Amino acid sequence: MYRSHSCGELRASHINTEVTLAGWVQKSRDKGFMIWVDLRDRYGITQLIFDEERTPKAMMEKAKSLGREFVIQVTGTVIERESKNDKMATGAIEVLVSELEILNKAKLPPFTIEGNTDGGEDIRMKYRYLDIRRNPVKDSLIFRHKVTMEVRKYLSNQEFIEIETPYLIKSTPEGARDFVVPSRMNEGQFYALPQSPQTFKQLLMVGGMDKYFQIVKCFRDEDLRADRQPEFTQIDCEMAFVEQEDILNIFEGLTRHLLKEINGIEIEKFPRMLFDDAMRLYGNDKPDIRFGMKFGELNEVTQHKDFGVFNNAELVVGIAVPGGNKYTRKEIDNLIKWVKRPQVGALGMIYCRVNEDGTFKSSVDKFYNQEDLAKWVEVTGAKPGDLVCVLSGETNKVRAQMSALRMEMAERLELRDPKVFAPLWVIDFPLLELDEETGHYHAMHHPFTSPKEDTPEGFIELARQLTGAKDKELRKKYRDNLNKLKANAYDLVLNGNEIGGGSIRIHDKKMQANMFKLLGFSEEEARAQFGFLMDAFEYGAPPHGGLAFGLDRLVAILGGQETIRDFIAFPKNNSGRDVMIDAPAFIDDEQLKELSLKLNIQK
């Protein structure tokens, strides 16, 4: 056998035991008459010792030749370590080596295989297999495994059944761009890689598998960020004969289970917030509620003077920054520059200092007196010592800008403690969202999402009929009606990140057909794309709904981070490339010919 024990296993109780270890050389220290080697495997590090008195000369020479990351096997006796290291689990012992075999030599790594490495991200991505040897990445992958096992344990105990669904499916026009796969046997036709198993899990509900889950790889060809990859993993779930409350209760339970088992934290409350309230109070649909700085809408208390910036704005909104009155004028000017960056897009920022003596000093004192500013303070909930920051403009834009400012101030004030967890359900999303460029509506979640139960019968059909209306008043009525439609949908937010989302699905063929029409599908297009699902609804589709967690993001947040890359074994970079294997790559002409494809670009 290559090893009798792991490199993290030996303790003082093993002294005088003969052991065999195998692993990688972390480092060696050669004092001439004595050599110490740190041997590392996945489980830890054990110190090996060779000395002139007890080690044959040939073996001493062999030990001197060991370089970093050599793969070796040793046999020896566990002895007490003279200089103990209480920072190591194995720090009380060392192994006096009697046999040494070099299993494989290694080139000098391009960066140090240590917790704090000297390797930049690009080089570590290129040599990811070396990066995985480092404790931070190794521990993150082990952490992901633990989370995944707890998910399976919880859902299995709730009588969910794990079922695999296909990876080669049909491309659909909804959602992000598909990755497509040419079919050699069906010339000119393509599969798509699934963005989610949505229709398959609905079909499983029709099939009577009333509690399904799958930890599944999904694919979206979209622009990338630190928390987004072209291929990602979902905890995909669906249940039949349920209402929204049933689903929220089950997955609150899963989240509680994970926080308790993984982080040792008990969470009792899962607040619920309407989508409209989330946008009004926080400017986004995934608010971080670990800290305050709620929005205060200031239109009524600002638009009565001669300050045109506010008078001409659709929305004037402010937040109270805790302790912000201590900022110097230069620091506030830099904050104004920050909100004017293209990434935020504000034209400027008005501010008001809340002094300890109960007076106020603003950047627009020319237009507003102390009584006016006191109302700003009241609306934003500011306290003595705070700074009120105010933005104005178009409602949707200014809310997004203020949301960015709120999160930036929370980062600067260190209010986003990764060890504190604040879950939140956001419910009652709009059913549809308007594409400002085309004027067409899209499903905010997906076209299978059911409207809320209080949607009037025939309302969707009426709205659909108004879609093509040429009369100005009818078009306005159409838009107003559609904006009022709410989806029976819900997102689970944790620490300002959406970790899961889902909905109650449409299970009635007529309503589903109307929804496709509303979204601009002709009957022929709907039949071509989703005919299999419509047919299934004719054979007794139960009421059903579900939810999908983003596993990568969930694991990162539970691990105290928001960047998912270190929790994925072989991630892509921000350009969607795997720089280690150099993918994507061109394929040769013979393969293209077999697939009936022709490239019009220069290789």
C-alpha cells in the first residue's frame, strides 16, 4: 500500500508506531547534518526528519535531492518532536524516515503552493490543478461537497426524488442565449444545452413524481461577472399539489438546515417583502437587510422651492449614512465623483450634514432652510452625526443609483459582516417586464409562471387583444393593465444575493396558450416550441410549482464570500475561457464537414 496514514492524521498517541506516508513535498530545510521535509496531502502536513546519525548516507543524499512538489513515499517511525508546533495538528510529532521512494519528480511550480501565494489569478487559472493543492481552494471544494451532501440529505428526508433530465434539448427563444450543439446525424439541426430543466421538471409533475430535485449543470451564453459562469449548478426542485406557502416553508427549512449544519447558526425569521416595497425601500429586488439605510422618498418635502434639479425629477430619494457627518468636504467630493462614474451614472449628489447640536448644513442651503432640512432628516430617519445623501432623476434609474451608493457605503462602513446571515423572501414580482427598446413585454421569470390568484379571469386575454391596438388610449390602457399584473413568483435572498427563485406554474392549457400569445408567440410558434408541454397539460396536469437555488452562489455565501470561482474546481475566466485547457477552440475541417458546418472566419 502507498500509505497507512494520511499526513494530517498522526498525533502523540502514534509515537513509536511504524507508518507509511505518501504525498507532495511542501518544502525542505537542509542543515547539512539534518534534513526536515514537510510532506503534504489533502489531509494535512507531517514533518519528516533525516539525520546523519540515524539515516543511511545514500538516503541522506536522496533526501537532499527532493524539490518542491516531488511526489514521494516514506516509511518510518513516529517520534516526539523536540520543537513542537502548536499551529499544526501534527505539530507534536515527526517521522524518522527509514525508507524513501521518489514516485515522481516535479518541475518548480510557477507559484508557491501555500495559502498566501505569489501567483496572480491568471497564472493560477492556467495551472488550476496546482492551485487546487493550496488550502484555500482545496478547503472551498471540500466545503462545497459538505453543502451538497446536506442538501441531498434534507431533500431526501422530505421525500424528494433525485431524477436526471437531458442535457441535449431544443433551443427556446426565452431567457439568455443558448449554447448550441450541432447534430451530425440530423444535418442542419442543433441541440441546445439547457439553461434550466424547467419544462422537464414540469413534465415530471405531470408524470406523478410529485417531489423532484436534481443538482444539475445549466448553461447560459451571457456576459460574465465574478458571480456568474457560462456553466453553473442549480439545486433544481419541483413539487405538485402545492401552493406558494408550501414551497416557501419547505425551502426555508432547507436554508435553516444548511445554516445550522454548515455554519452552526440558528435562523428563526424569514421576512417577506413585496417586490414593490423592495424597489421603493432598497432600489433593487435582492436587498441586503443586515443594515439600515432604507430609502426615504423626498418628493413632497423638496419639490416646493426653486431648486429645479429636484422640481424636474420624477423621484427624489435619500439615505442616512451612519456617522457620515464626520466626512471632510474632500471625502464627500470624492463620494460625489464615485456616483458620477459611468458604472453608477448619477449626474451629481446633494447632501445634508446632521449636526450633533440639532442643526443642519446642506449643499443647497441657498434653497432650503432648517425647517425644510429637518423634514429630509425625518423622512430618511437620520440621526445626529449622520450624513443624508440625496439623488434625483428618473425613478428606475435613480433607484438603481441609490442602491449602488447604499451598498458602497455599507462596504466602507464594514456593515456587510459575512458571518451574519439575513435571509428574505421577495414576493409578488411583476408578471411581465417591458423592453424599452422594442416596446414588447417579456416574462420576468419565464413564460410558465402563473399570475397571482386574484388576476381577473380573462385579464390576460384582454391585455393580449390590446397589444396590437392602434388607438393611443387603448395602448395606454394595455400598458397600465400589464404593469399591474403580478406573478405568483418568489425569490430567496441572502445577504443581498439572490440564492434561489421560483414560481407556481401555469398548469392549464388555455391560460398557457394565452400567455404565449401575450408574449408575442403565434400559435404556430408556440406549437413548434412548446407543443409537447401543451399536449401534456391535456392529460391531467396537477397544480405545481418549484424553486431553483444557485448552488455556486449559495456555497460561496455560506463560505463567507461572494465570488464563486474558488468554489468551482475548474472555472472559466471573465471571457468565458478555460485558460488551462485553452477552450473554446477551433475544430478541424474534417469535423466541420461531418457536422455540415462551414466557418466564415479566419482561424
